[in-house]
Amino acid sequence: MTSPYMREISREEHLAHLGRHPAVSHLQIPEWGDVKPDWQAESVGWFEGEVLVAAALVLYRPLPGTRRCLAYVPEGPSIDWRTRLEPWLDPLVAHVEKRGAFSLRIGPPLVVRHWEPGTVAAGVADPAVRHLREVPADGVDGFALDAGARLERLGWRRCAEEGTGFGLGQPRYGCQVPLAGRSADELRAGLAPHWEQALRTAENAGVRVGWGSAADLPDFHRLYASTAAHDGFKARPPDYFRRLWKALNALDDDQVRLYLAEYDGVVLSAALMINVGSKGWHSYAASGRQGRQLRPSSALLWRMLNDARAAGAETYDLRSVTPVLTESKLLGRLLFKTGAGGRVVEYLGEWERPVGSQGKVLQRAVRAYLGVSR
């Protein structure tokens, strides 16, 4: 291929391109930059002649005490990863160097392996298996694996990640429910027996699931904060969700939805659905301890899966899961998501390379500060 050239593009150019090529992550739309006030966002495009052939959202995070920054392309860029990578990535590196970046981090949107729900269940049931990689995958994408090998040859390095798969950036392992071409009956037939039983419990109890509005975000955040305290992660503040709601619904008031599961007038479970292109994302699922025996989270997810299918989504992304198959809170989350018919996917992971003459030195300093080893 001829080498495309790169330049900054306007938000309008970026949105127009996404209208023609909608299969991108919600982290790669221009509006996502408005959700991240600690980062500076820029839309960039690759051109062949006058034709915009690819676009990306680049986030820049200043390095305190310096005039340099980290450049990050979360779950992107959405380029043709099956062709030579230099014509795409070299212009991107040169561009962020002009912006003062000392390091560039990318997240190729490539799935290298996947495991079907039954395969995951068998792995969990086997006491000799401790990690998903010890379970033969149901599918392997050789092109995605080759992309990783080519990145290594070009001087890129895989970013460090924690043993559970929840690293500093986006998770290496996720879970997706295929929706394309499936009826509601076929979707329900794909539920695991324990999941079907939980759903029937919620339905028989009269748990009701509906859409919320911005006025319901405090109820959502109450449950989200409770979930964070129980699961041991740091909760985002209420302002983050108000900003997310405003930014993503600015141009399309259906790009983010809030779902609430209620019983007897009390909200028991809640989650956000983000809709971009042909995909839906299950985000910030939250529940309290009250009413857990009614299985409101099952009723909530079931309604969201059906709404996404009815709206034409081809995939419903349940986001991160742990690949560690030993008993833990994270294992329960894995079984909940695969029980709903989700297949586990392993992404190529995030990659980085130093930028400029001081890039390697500054990368080492940042890793030391963050306590990340190589």
C-alpha cells in the first residue's frame, strides 16, 4: 500500500468518517475526549490523497514537572491490521512526537483467542486448571497473532499487566454475547441453567426493569459506590457519570442509557449501556446487598441484551473478566457473564513504544513511579 499521510482532523470530519465506518470502540469516538478532563483529546486522520481512510482519537496526559506527555489510543487505532503496519503507525509516532509525547500506547482492537461459555465452565470445574490459557481455545485468529509479532519486530513492546488481567489500561480479557441473527428465544436458550433459574426467580418475584434518566444517576451512583466498596475498587465520583451522560448524549440522546431494576419501588440494580455503531457495551454494572435473593442483576442484563438485539446490535460487550479460574469475587463475575451466553475473548493487548530521544528514559521513570516492572 502507498503510505498515507496524517494530520489533525476536526470533530466533524471524525464523526463523518465514523458514520461510514461505525465498527469502532466507544473509546474511539470524539465525544469520549469530553469524558476525560485530565487528558487532552485530539482527532487524527490518515489520508490517501484527499480521502480520509482511517481515524483515531488520541489522548494526551501531561507528565508532571516536564513539557512532555503520554499519548494513548485506547482500543485503537482502527486501521487495517492485516497490511504492513509501518505506513499506519510511523506517521502516528511522528505526529505525537510533534505534540511532545515521550511514549505512545495503543490498544489494537484484535481478538486473538476466544472460549465459548461451555468451555469456560468446564475449565472452572477442573481443579487442575488455574488459568484460562490452560484451557484449549475454541478459536484462534492467526492474523491477530501475526500482528503482535510484527509489532515486536517494529520495536513495540507489550504493556505490563496484572496477573488478573486488569492492568493500567484496558483489560486483556473480555466477554461478548453474539447477537447478530439471533431471536429472543435463541438468546434465552443460550443461558446456562443457573442463569435461567436466576432469571425466573426475578421474573416470578416481579422485579421490573426500565430506563432511567439523568435524574436517576444519584440512585445509580449509590449502588455503584456500594459495589466498589464490596469488590474493593475505587469508585468514580458522581461528576464523572454526569459528564459521561452529557458528553455521550450531546449529539445522540440514545448513545448512553441507564437501566434500573426495581422491586417494590426500590432500585436494586443498575447499569449503563453505551451504544456505538453495531455494538453495545455493558458499563458500570452496580447492585446493593438489598434484594439480592431476587436476582435483580439477571433481570437487568436480560432486558439490556434484548434491547440491544432489538436495536440491531451485532454484539453486546460485557467488558472485562478475569482469566484466573480459582475461587475469588472475580470468578463469580466471570461465571455470571458467561452464564448469560458470553464468550470470553483474549485481545492482543496494549502496546507501547518510546517516542523521541528521551522516550526510553522517561518511560523507565514513569514505570518506576507507578511500580510497574518489566
